[in-house]
Amino acid sequence: MPESVSRRSSAIPAAYDHAVVVGEATRGRLVTAGRVAVAVVLAVVLALAATDNWKRLRHVDLHLQPGWLLVAAPFTFAGGLLLPLAWRHVLLTYCAPVGRRAALRAWCISQASRFIPGNVAQFASRVLLASRMGVSRRIAGVSLVVEAALILAWGGMFAAWVPSSSLAGPLRLLLAAGSLAVLAAAPWLLRLVHRLVPIGEHRVRHLYEAEAIYAVNDIVRSIGFVFVTAAVHPIHGSDVFLVVGAVNAGMAVGMVGITPAGLGVREGVIAAVLGARFGLGNAAALAVLYRVWEFAVELVWLGAALRLSRRNRLPDRAATDGPDISDSGKPHRGLF
């Protein structure tokens, strides 16, 4: 082989390696820029929430007892863990096993984009991350619809706890009964959905397990908000049902609203429900505090998810020799 040809051929791998290194560096810079952009968007969202409620926030009379925040923290952090685990069981419903850490990573990272208008970014990012774990895009997309429906159903169930002054008794009963009916009939409702979106069979056991985890999450997170309320205002035993109902009503209405992450809509509903008990100014302050508290916990979980993402560059999907595999490769038998 001529020497000039040999030199050119030997230069090809070096050039290729250089291109790969440059591509990885560019990708790293783009990812960093994207994370900074998301952080800026979240900060702007919180600022807008405070601005929208500023007039009502000027008339507040709070009694700070920050020690209750230490009690609230474990409940709110547990909620941040239970939601990804519940989504994992939705995937298991469609025979798409994913490890717990991988589910946590994908769920938390995609959750950060929910403040972008339209919810398209959150949907697309979760589907993309799930596809990298070996889950088909169709299953990932359907899992998001199922997740939203189950969260909304449980939200409606616990929103029925609001007092009759906020929602008439017959409507509360209808809301609770309708929500429970949807949860009980979920397997049959999914069969109707699958006629429109062919996706294969689903396993009822994992679907009901997902419902149970979503229920525990709702209860745990609601208890956290009760303690957050106690940190800034004295409460009584009867206020527990009021706060739980208000938080879930705000969440449910915010999910079907047109604003990103229910911004403003959720706060308005919570303030309206709590206003009669705490005063409109205090209720508005509580609504904003709930958002800030939840956002702070989400940032911690997002940081943990990004750290897991950097530490684990291997394929995220768990072994698929069996129908239900945990991170350790052992068959999954527990609820979580």
C-alpha cells in the first residue's frame, strides 16, 4: 500500500474519534444549557404565581411555627418517591419492566418540564426517556394518559372532602362515587381505550397496584400540606379534612386547566376553599406556600435524578427475562 494512502487511512479513525469527542462535548453543553433554562423557567413561574396573588398576600396574618416543616418534609419527600413507583407499575401493566431508579430518574427529569405551556414538553420528555429504557413510545404515551387519569380520579375522591360551603353535599357525594367507580372500572375502561390504540393485553394486578400507590401518595402528600399549614397558622382537627379537600380540589382543577402545571388555577381554587376558614389573604398565602414547598422538594428530587443519570450511563431497562424484574435482577414480588 502506498505510504500516502496509509497515512490517509490511519487518519480516518483519529478524525472520527475527534468528531465523537467534539459531539459529546457539544451534547454536554446543550444538556447543561437546557437544565439552566428549565431552572430559569421554574423561577419565573414562581415569580408569576407570587405576582398574581400579590394583592391578596398583602393582607395576611400568619403565626410562624417552622418546626412543623420538619414534620412535613418526610411526607412530601415520600410523595416524590411514590409517584415514580406508581408510574413504574403502570408500565408493568403493559409488560414493560423498568427498574426503580430508572423510573425515578425519568419521572423526575420529565416532571421539571411541566411548567412549559401546553404540557407537550413533559409528555415528549417522558416518552423519550422511557424509550431510552427500552419502553415502546406507544406504551410510554398510553402510560402517561393512564397516570393522569388515576391521579385525577384520586384527586376527585379526596376533593370531595371539601366542606358543603364550597361544594354542595349531593355534588360531593356524586364526585366521590364517580371517582371510585372510575378506579374500580379502570381495567374495563382501558379495554375501550385499547380498541382505539392497539397496545396488547394489560395485567390487572399491576394496574390495581398502581392505583393503590397513587392513593397512598395522595394521602401522604396531603398530610404533608396539613403540616405545612400548621407551620404558618394554627389549625384544629377539623381543618385536616378541609386542607386535604382544598389541595386535591386545586390539583384536580389545575390538571384540566389551560395554564402550565395549573399555575394560578390551582392557587385560586385552594384560596377559595380555605378563604372562609383562614381569611382570603391567609388562604392565598397558603396556596402560594404550598406551591413553593412542593417546588423546593421537586428540585431536590430532580437533583437526585440528575445525579443518578450521570452515575449510570448503562442501559436503564431492567433485565427482561421475567415479566417483572427489579433493579437487582431478582423477580419483583412486593408492591413497590
